[in-house]
Amino acid sequence: MIYIASDHAGFELKNALCRHLAASGRDVEDLGPYAYDLEDDYPDFILPAAEAVAANPGSLGVVLGGSGQGEAMAANKVEGVRAALYYGGPRDIVSLSRTHNQANILSLGARFLDEEEAIAVLELWLETPYGREERHVRRINKVRAYEQKRAGGPAENS
């Protein structure tokens, strides 16, 4: 499952990505917004999307905003989420977010990407598998252990 959400700045691009994902046969759940509202607040949509990804192992998320930065910051507040930000530039960063950091949410800056580039980046991200190199797994496990320590629960390994 791919959960997707945005704010008003990412609304149109979110809808285009939802259409693309559905047309390509992927399971996608649009968590809003469902209507354009210039006054909406990104945490109202991004946090539920991040919570859905965290609660459903193996799922992925896509969040969109003007720059994508606030959306990535909000998503990363949810335990178990590793949101990576892309708003242009070398696409290697998108692949590396999966192979080195096991990113489970991609945050996109809608004001910096056109639909064609956003689809290409999303496809690259979705098609890149998690890396399993020991050094990267070790680092992810350290982040998980810190999250668990902060939450007061046991640390979980990959």
C-alpha cells in the first residue's frame, strides 16, 4: 500500500500522482486533502499518512507540499518513519534514500517539480529496493534503538 497526502500547495500534483499510481496498478490510499483549501495545514494530512505507514509494515508513503520540507519534518516525528526529501537536483539522492536509509516516505516539493519529473522520481524511488549492506542496516538499527529509548519501549532490529 502507498499512502499519499499533501497540503494545498501539493494538492494538484498529489492528485496526478494518485492517478498515475492507480493506472500503474499500485494500491494507493489518498489521505487528503480532497478539495483545494488555501488555508489548510499540512500536519492535518501528513501526520495521518506517516502514522499509516508506521502502522503498516511494508507500506510506503508520499507526502507533498510547496517545498516538501515541512512535510518531511512532520512525517519524521512519527516513530518508525524515515522520510526523505526531494525537490530537484540529482536523482541519485532518491535512490540513496532507499539503499542507504531505507526511507519509507518520499516528501516532494510540488513548487519545484513538474508532473513528469515527479512521476519519474516517484517511480525511481518505488523501484529501488532497501539496501541490506551491514553498515547501513547497523545505522538504521541505531536510529530505531534511539526511537524506542525515547518511547520507553524495546528496540527492534531489522
